[in-house]
Amino acid sequence: MADLPASIEIHEEGPREGFQIEPGPIATADKVRLIEALAETGLKRIQVCSFVNPRVVPGWADADDVVAQMKPKDGVSYTALWFNEKGLDRALAAADKLTLYGSISLTASEAFTRRNLNRSHAEQVEASRRQTALHIARGVPVKRVGVMAAFGCNYQGDVSREQVIATLQDGFGVAAEAGVEIERISLSDTMGWATPPRVEALVGEVRAKWPDKRITLHLHDTRGLAVANAYAGLKMGVDFFDSTVGGLGGCPFAGQKGAAGNISTEELVLLCHEIGVETGVDLDALIEVGRMAEAIVGHTLPSELIHAGSLDALRGSA
């Protein structure tokens, strides 16, 4: 077990994750308002949109408009997601405002790969080769290998650590063929199967195999264990987390209707501050942004903290 990190880096994915699955239309101006408010909390990485087919993801039909209208804050990196050449071209057109990087993304569950992408694992590896070559040709760095369903799958069941390692090896093989150096490994609990012991065991095995790579955890709160899983990761020395303000979002392909989305950013920040891990985030300001997000989507969000308030707020009034 490693020491707790002195600080962590947070990739705030609330705008992209949240607005892609909201059933009702969200005004472009509200999306921009949320992104700009998040940038004022101390967060340094914000994923602002998906450049995807609007027929498939209507919630991001206005991705180009959102990026055009937002006012970037100095010192904050704004990222985006895309899945094909057309999406990449749209992202490149906004490169003056966005930090672009490519990923080699695979899934440890063959069943989820088929359900999500209608491909076999081998076909997805081949697609990753083509995508990586496209990124290199367009001058977009590829520094990350990510594995979805790294802890389990609603369609396949438990996913073994051996399967995750094998999937990562496939990703590193794609990177080696393309001549790119991977810096970061992302382990995604896509459908909420992670538990603290599973997190500790998988992170430990991945670190033993690739000790020089930084590990990111992408945690979902489907079964209420996201904060506990984050703590397990922190105890293993993980210092990079994806999260969403208010717990926005989720995986629309996981077949888990009504389940909570990602770990909420404010609850991750509270955990870190209470155990002495720095985040650089103003928690009370972030809680207010979480309340803004809830007002924008027009329904209750999963985060308990945006309803209860911070401990420091109570300490100050006690």
C-alpha cells in the first residue's frame, strides 16, 4: 500500500457526461454558464462537450456553439470527446480553446464491447489502431490507454484482473506499433462494480506491471461505493480522478436505468480535504456550482453534498 498523495488532479467531466444523457434540451447558454462557473472553483481540467452525431447524442448537437461561446480562463484546460474522424475535425476546428489528446480506449468485457459498439474485442483493437494513426496524422498526441468495465459488467459479470491486464497489454501493443509513448492508464468502473478491495487489488496489479505510468480512476456511484472506492484508490497512491459536479451523467449504455452517475466532484473534494490531500478547489464554491447544475437540469442530482453543505460551513457557524 502506497502513501496518500500530497495532492490530486481532477478531470471534471460534468458538462460532457451530464448533458449527453439529459432527456430534455439544455440551453447552450446554460451549458456555457456551468462550464465558466466550474472554472472559477479552482478546477484545472474541464471536459466541456462531445463532438458526436447529434442523431445519436442530441444533447450535444450544439457542441460547436458551446465552445465558440465559452470564455476560457487562464490556467484551465478544456477537453472534449470524439469517436471518429468527423468529430476530430470539429475538435481541431476549436483547438484554440481546447486541449486535445487522443486515447486508446478498450473494454475488458467482450459482452459490453459488442453491446456498446457492435464489435468484437479484436475488431475494437483494430479500430483503435486506425484511430491512433488518425490522431498522429492530425498532430494530436496519444498518451493514454483506458479500459472500460475494468471491475465488472452488467452483461458479462465479474471481470478478472487478468482480463484487465490483457486488455491493457493490447492497448500498449497498439501504442508500440504506432510509436507513441503512453503516460497514463485509466481504469473505468463503467457500471459500478468496483468495491474497495477490488480497487486496491487491481491498482496494485496494474502498478506492479507498469510502475512508471500514472493511474486514473473513473468511478461511478451506481451502488453507492464511489467515495469508498476513491479512498481505496487514494490509499494506493492514485492521484488522478475523473468526476462530475453534482454527480451528473452516467453510462447510457449500461442498462442501469435510474442509477447514479459518476462520483460527484464535491464529494471527492470533501474526502480529500478531510484526509489532508490537496485539490486546489474551493469546496463551498463548487457546492454552489453543483446547485446550479441541479437547477439547470431541473431534477434532483445524486450528490448528497449539494443538499447538505460542507463541513467547513458548519464549523464556521458553530
